[in-house]
Amino acid sequence: MLRTALCAVACISVLDMTAQALSAQTIIVSPGGTVDSLPEARDAVRALRAAGEKGDIDVVIQDGVYTLDQTLVFGPEDSAPEGAVTRYRAAEGASPLISGGRVIKNWQQSDLQGAARSGRRRSRGRRGMPSSIVSTMAVRFCSGRSLKRFV
């Protein structure tokens, strides 16, 4: 009798875990898609959690370039409830590029000593004032590893 009761409790637990796994939500991020930016995906996850979603949420990022105009901030409200996971990942075989860089225009040859030999350039800053030294660092991540770094 006790054995049957324990088996019934175990079966109910397994069924409950299976139901939670089946109710996992997936948000697809794709350039030109319904959700086309990482901040929009984050906000969609927040909306699902605020509406009572307690299961796993997968944010699947398709190939493409995702430009960030501002810092993408995650806070406590972005955490999954106990026993659940919120996961941001690249789609199978995809290599999305997340870029916070910006295009610098109006390059001119630098008049800094030795800069002509090294090929350094300068540009006009945000308010039209010359930048003394402009250095750019770009890191591209592909499948979780850094490919190149320029300083």
C-alpha cells in the first residue's frame, strides 16, 4: 500500500515536471522579425513573467547584426522563478553579432608626432571638437568565443 502511494506521488511529480517542460515559452529574435532586438526580447520576457509565466523561457537569437544604442541592462526582474530558467542563446548553427559600436565619420590624417608613420587617424568628436586619439576596440563573439580584438 505504501509502495503504491509512493509510486503515485512520483508519477504525479514526473507528470508535473513534464507539463512544465511542455509549457516552456520560446521567443525568436530575428532582424526584421516580430521581435527584432535584444531589448525587445528582454521586455517580452519581462511581460511573460509579469503575466505569471513560471516555466522556462528560451530566447533564441537568429543570425544577424544586433546593434545596441544603449547598454542592455538585466535586473532582478529578469530572473526566473525558482526551478525555472530564462536562457538567451544563439539559434542552432547561427552566429549572431551583438554590437555596441558606432560608425566614426570624417576621418583626417593626424598631426600627432609619429602618427603619420603609424597610420593613426583622428576624427571630429561628438561636439565637433578634434579627438586627440581615437582608439577602437571591437570584440566579436561567435558561439561563445572571442574571434578578434582590435585596439
